[in-house]
Amino acid sequence: MKIISVVGARPNFMKVAPFCRALKAYPDVQHILVHTGQHYDVRMSEQFFKELDIPNPDINLEIGSGSHAEQVGRTMIEFEKVLRAEKPDWVVVLGDVNATCACSITAKKEHIKCAHIEAGLRSRDMDMPEEINRLVTDRLSDLLFTPDRLSNANLKAEGVEDEKIKFVGNIMIDTLERQREKAAALDINKVVRENLIDEWGGRGVPALKERGYVAMTMHRPSNVDQREPLEPAMRFFLDEVTKEYPSVWAIHPRAQKMLKEFGLWDEVVANDNMILVKPLGYHAMLRLNMGARLFMTDSGGLQEECCVLGTPCLTMRWNTERPITLMENGGASILVGNAVEKMREAYRSQINAERHAMRPELWDGKTAERIAKVLVEA
Ligand code: UD1
């Protein structure tokens, strides 16, 4: 059997690592790893391959940055050539990035079976590019591997046949469990010092204590591409949060670009309690999360990691495709959107809250093995 799996952007890498490992148990399977090249910086891509022992991609499509149509279009054109040359039995796509959608469409147009890992998540927010990617991919896929039972229900409600839906758990948690010890052994102050942005210069960094700092990330277009939600949120961090706790913000290239464009960057950089670090590697981010008093983020993956680690998490979105991680369902996350009032209220209620770890059904570190078994027997 020949399987091509596809990755393109950062959140794919922690999902593909355990899948590559699980396939090694099947010597008859020929596995080809394709990287579309959507993320290309060392810190957004290569370092995850090294840290998580992901084999080097066999093929890189080098599509780079661009509008959605440019990224999806270029990926389809290049991936079609790969499929025609390799003729795999299965194409495996992961998550909800542009590679996921582009390669599932290309596979089906070439009459090749497609499997989707992390199927069935729905935010019902059609302004999110990821929601479009999820809908298209799930509609086309022949096997849909779901992380939780809520996702099964979403797919059934859309009319997906039962035989296609396989509830296997969350593959990202396979990686978390495998890497947890390595992350825990890191010194948080060293992690921060080693990853400071260049503009931090020779300034001293406030010493971080366990549960004595707030961690942050923000990168969604809906939060950073316009001044309106970005500036008030930034004011809240600078004027309120950092006055109480040193805060570590791992800056995504998109957020950094937009802060500069709106003339807000210099003020963020000047704040001594707002510690700005470059995009972090997997272990560094996990370590940051383990010691944080509170996490503020708009990332779906971090929402899930906070849930399993028990870090109180303010999710800077109005909806989530991952409702299983919400406090009302036993998780650690509260939706605060991008309204400062709501952020402040949730921050006040959670900043002194105890850690409360929750492990949804089948988030047990063995998801990739279950997926590999289903695929090779399909
Ligand atoms: C993509 C995913 C998103 C995911 C996020 C994680 C889609 C639709 N979006 O969004 O779901 O949460 O990755 O990071 O696939 N850039 C660099 N270096 C890089 C890559 C990008 O500097 O290696 C800059 C470029 O200026 C680019 C911008 O970041 O224009 C945005 O990158 P892009 O890949 O278009 O989308 P993300 O916001 O990263």
C-alpha cells in the first residue's frame, strides 16, 4: 500500500509526527511525506521536524505565502503532478489549513481515496478560512478520523455515512504525551532568554516563577488584521495584565507584521513586563504552558493543550470548533472574543483559579496507532 500524507503549516507538524511513527509498524506500507511549503521559516517549520523526529519531507511543493486562492491554487497545481507520478492508494490530510483543503480536492479529482485526520470539528463561523477548509475536506473524504464524539455528531448531522466516521481521539495529544517529560525538564527563564526577539536588545528580563506569569499568542486574521480588535486587546495586555504579572507573548509573523503596520509595535516592545519571544518550538511552548498562571490565545491547538495540562485559558474568539475544551464541558477554556470587557471579566475570574486538567475520551496518546490500523485494513 502507498500512502501520501500532506503537511503545510505549523499546526500540521505536531499531528503528523505520531502518524509517521505509527506507520513504521507496517513495513508493507510505502509512506511519502509531502510538505506544501506554506510555512517555510525555520521557526515555523524546520525546527518542529527536528524536535519531533519527523522524517524530512520526501517532496516540498514550495508554495510559500500568498492569498488563499494563490496558496490553494498553487498547491493543487503542484500536488496534482505528485499524484500523477506517484499514484498512491490513499492521501492523508490533517487539520484545517489550506494544504488540507487543496490536497483533498486534488486527490478526489484524481480518483484517489482521501482520509482526514481531525475531522468533524465545526465552529459554524464561515468567516474563518479554516471552517471552509474543514467543510470541504470532510465532504470529500472517504475516511473521517474524529477527535471526539461531538465531531461524530456534527458529521452525522451533515449526512456523512456511519461507515466513514472513525472516532479515534486527538492525535495532537499523542505528541504532547511523548514530549511532556522533555518539556518539563526545561528551565523557563532560559527558554525565554534564548528566544527573545532581537528588538529586546540587552535589556534584562523579569525572572519568571512557576504560576507567576501569563502566556499569550494571537495570530488569527479576525484578531490581528484590523486595528479595531488588535489595539484594544493590546491595550488590555499592556495597561492591565502586565501591571500584575510579567507576560510572555510568542509573536506570530502575521501579528508582528500587523502591529508594525498600525504603528503599535514600538509601544509593545518598550514595555519591560511584556516579554516578546519569537515563535517557539514545541518543547519551549509546552514548557511555557506548563508553568503559566493563565493562557490567553486564539489558537485551537493551545486550547486543547491547556485542557490536558489544566492551564486556565481565555480563548480570544467568539466561537470554537473545539467545544470539548470549554469549561462548561469540563475543560479549561472560556470564550472571550475580542471585547475587552469580556476579557477583563474572565481574566479576573480565572487569574487565581486552580489548575484543572481534563482528559477527554481517547485523548490517551494512542490515536495514531488506531488511525494506522484502520487505514491499512481499509
Ligand atoms: C496558517 C493557517 C492557520 C494556522 C496558522 C498557524 C490557513 C488557512 N491558516 O495561518 O489555520 O492556525 O497557520 O500558524 O492555512 N509568514 C512568515 N513565515 C512563514 C509563514 C508565513 O513570515 O514561514 C508570514 C507571511 O507574511 C504570511 C503570514 O505570515 O503572509 C501569514 O501566513 P499564512 O501561511 O498565510 O497564514 P497563517 O496566519 O500562518
